[in-house]
Amino acid sequence: MLISVVGCGYLGAVHAACMAELGHEVVGLDVLPAQVEALSAGQAPFFEPGLPEILSSAGASGRLRFTTDPTAVAGARVHFVCVGTPQRSGEMAADLTYVDAAVESLLPHLAPGDLVVGKSTVPVGTAERLARRVHEVQPEAELVWNPEFLREGKAVQDTLHPDRIVYGVADGPAGERAVTVLDEVYASAIAEGSPRLVGDLATAQLVKVAANSFLATKISFINAMAELCEASGADVTFLADAIGLDERIGRSFLNAGLGFGGGCLPKDIRAFMARAGELGVDQALSFLREVDAINMRRRVRMVDLAREELGGSIQGRRIAVLGSSFKPDSDDVRDSPALSVAAQMSLQGASVVVTDPQAIENSRRKWPDLVFAEDVDDALTGAELVLVLTEWQQYVSLDPTHVAGLVRDKRVLDGRNCLDAAAWRAAGFSYRALGRR
């Protein structure tokens, strides 16, 4: 099948490469020449494990190509819309400029029977509006919604072997035909047993934002418990282990720490609240305001803990920050709690040195005044306080005895509750973590 992918950022690049890996012929369309040039050369413009290999193999096979020419999508049977939906400047709502532009770019090239497949995360009601626009231009084309569920750092795995596939289609024969075509696109995953759910457009749009809001709520819940644990002398990690054994709750996403960030959860829950307000049901999601507030408080609390550990002031004190990406196995620093904490301490007069295995260049572009170290030992040397803010495996597995030989003072703050507290204390470190004694 010939497939087009409009928008070759994080979602689109991964989706295009994986569709080619599954045997489809894919053309990726993007407005940025530098992005197209890099992808055409088999180079991922961002860090994602496994993606460079798939880009190279799919490109060598002749099944994958990238272009800035909108006419290249003509002849494709399925057109995936994979552009971003960032938060509007100064507002909570999603900016749909790129989605609208992507669909408009497709309209002159749609043929009868073509499918326009939205994968971007959009406010409910967007797909219905876009479907009307598609039908105005090509009445025999169909717009459906097929939300993405990618986890950064595991996006290739999640695309090739999804834990669920959701279709939002219209009622009647047109919807049935769309399902048949999408089943052909995802034949490999369906054959492997990935659950496939078919629903209406509205529900399909809600699935992703509802899932992200639930995960954000779970993270903020355990971080609220961390605040209570700190006040009462309890241990939030033990608490999470205990309640996580309840099969109704589960242990995943109950890791207390700095909270969530990145390009999805923060902006998605805010856009969800904004859309609920537009629909007149803002009270239904009012709890998400507290979810967001709890999440942001974690960053302030980490700076406060650093100040406490250093006797009441961080002014002029050398602090090593391990990790600046919002999560491990990613170079994404969008709304990164780690980078936010590092920047706040620097603005308050601390001598901060930041290191990260993949995200230094992105971090430097965002906060050029911060000091960065490529090597973790360079960041640690002479530090009066060490903060572990992104749980990269190389930081989790650090030998505290080795670290002790580099730092000036043996103090560590575990912002992700990922270190072996006993081992660090045995090496002579003062160890503290959010929600633990």
C-alpha cells in the first residue's frame, strides 16, 4: 500500500519509518528542508532508540522517502496526519494551526476512496470539523481518527507492536470501508494479537487525552502522598509498593519524584480542561487543575530541598545535576522538570553544572546560560550537592564510592527515588529523596 505521512517530527518520523518497516511504501511530507534532508540520509533529528536503524533499512529498501513537495502525496491510498498540537501561547487550549494546514495541504490531491487518518492529539470535535472540510472537496474521501500511543524511548516498539489500536470512524458503509483499509495497514500488529477497537470519531479523539489525564492523575496522586509522607515521617516508596499490590490500583506510574513533563502530558491535560470548558462541562475536569498544580510543586520542593541540604542557601554553591531530559532514553527537554529545577537554582545564584547522555544540546538551546558537562565525572568533580533528576540507567547504576572520590561534600538528592539509598548512605552520603525520611 502507498501511504503518505504529513508531518515528520517525532510522531511522523517514527510512524513513517515503521510503516515502511512493515512493508508499505511510504512518502513522508514535511515543511522543514533540514528535517527532510536528515531523515532522507537515515538520520533521526532526535534521540529515539532503534529509529536510526529502521530509517536506514527502510530507506535502503526503497520503500521510504521524504520530501517537502506536497504533490508527492498524490496517489497514496492512506494519508496520516502526524503534526504537533502545541499549547497556544498564553492559553491552555491546543493550537490546531498545524493540523488544519496539514489537512488543507492534502485536499488538492485526494482521490475517491482515499483515507485521511488523524493521529495527532486534538480536542474532541476537531475530527468532525475536518471531516466536513474533506467532504466539501472530495465527497468520496473519508476522514477517520487513529490516535497514537507512543512512549518516548519506546516509540518504535509501540508502533510495530502496539498494545492497542483504536479507530474512530463514521457510521455506515463508509466507516466499514475505512476499517477494512486500516486493517490492511495494521495487518501485522493485528495478526500478532494487538487488540483492535472500533468506535466513533468523538470517542477516538478522547481516548488519548483521557489516558494521559489518568496517568498524570496517578503520578500527581503519589506525589501528593509524598508531601504527606515528608510531613509525617513516612516512606512514599513503601507506601507505593503496598498500595500497588492492589490489582485495582497497580504499581506502574506510582513512582514519587519530580513529576511529569515532556511534550504530551502537561499540554494535553491543559487542553482537555480548556475543551471541557468550551463544552460547558469544565467542572467535570476541575480536578486536573490540582493534578497540574501538584506536579509543578514538585519542582519547587526540589529546589527547597537543595537549599535545606546546603544550610539554607544555594548562593555560590556548586551543584551537579544529573539529567536534563524529561525522561530517560529521550533527548526531549520540553517542559522538563529536571531542566526547570537546574535553571531555577542557577537563577537563584547556585553554580550549577548539568549533564545528560543525550539532551545537552537541546538543553543548551533552551537555557544557554547554564553550564553543561559532557562527562558525568566532570559534572560531579567538586560538587557540594548532587541531584539525580532524570533516571538514566547510567546514573542509577553509579558507584557511590567512585562518586565520593570526586565530590567536595557527600550529599545526594534523589529526585526520582531511583537510587539504592542504603548503598549511598554506606558510602558516607547524606541521602534524601522526595517523600522519604
